[in-house]
Amino acid sequence: MDAAAQNEGQEPLVDRPIRAGAAFEGSAEIAEARDMARDFLTSVQAQHGLPVSTRAMGMVQLVVSELVTNARKYAPGPCLLDLEIVEGAVEISVWDSSTTLPSIEAADPERIGQHGLEITMAVSQTFCVHREPVGKRITAVIELADDPGGDPSGRQPS
């Protein structure tokens, strides 16, 4: 069967959302979640031609790592990671089974550990927590280009 016949009655490929998702169950899979985020953004650049700055690539991997780590640490069962491109940004969403909302502590340079949500909030354009019928979903948004409409590499002019 040819590709045109396979897609008959479906949305055109160019109008489909750009997204990826996976479930993670073990702490060793945190590295896999980071790899998934990197591979997703690499695909966004190569296959869809969208600019992804070096900074955005690093920040998305950091946020994915922090959110998946927290979900694995504080909630039983698997967590779900969804990545989606929305209006020049990547929306990172992590669901877990715990109904307990995260507590975001005040900044304290003396505190050892538990800075993940602080970091995530600092590098994200938006950050929100939603209770769901089962568990909760934490969503953070990071712009793909450091200077939308400008240099996608994030380099400053010399």
C-alpha cells in the first residue's frame, strides 16, 4: 500500500503536533528520559527545521531529569513523560501517581539537596502543577530559541 493510501482520511503530516512520550519505572531510566528529550529536540531541528538553541537543549534535559527524578523518588509506580512543541517552545509534562503536591521551599544556599523544583522554576517560562483524577501532572515550558526571531544559537553578537 502506498503512503498516500495509508494516510487517507487522516490529518496532513504538517498539521500534526510534534510530540513524544514514554513511561519510566526505574531510577536507571532517568538517564533514558534525558536521552529521549535530547533525541526529541534533535529530531525537531533535523526533521522539522525548528531552531533549538544550545541553552534550550541543555535546559530541557535538566528539567526532564529533575521532574522524572522527583516522580520516581516520591510516587509509587511508573511516571509518564510527554514532550510537545507548542508555539516555539517545548512543553515538558510529567505525570505520577501521587496526589501529594510538591512543596517548593524558599531558596536556601545552606540547604543540601531538594533544589530540583527551584531550578526547574528558574529556567522555565511557565511552571504549573495540576491535580488529576489519579495523581498529578507537572508541566514546564522552555523556549526553543533564546531570542525568538533572532539568532537561534543563543550567541550574543560580538
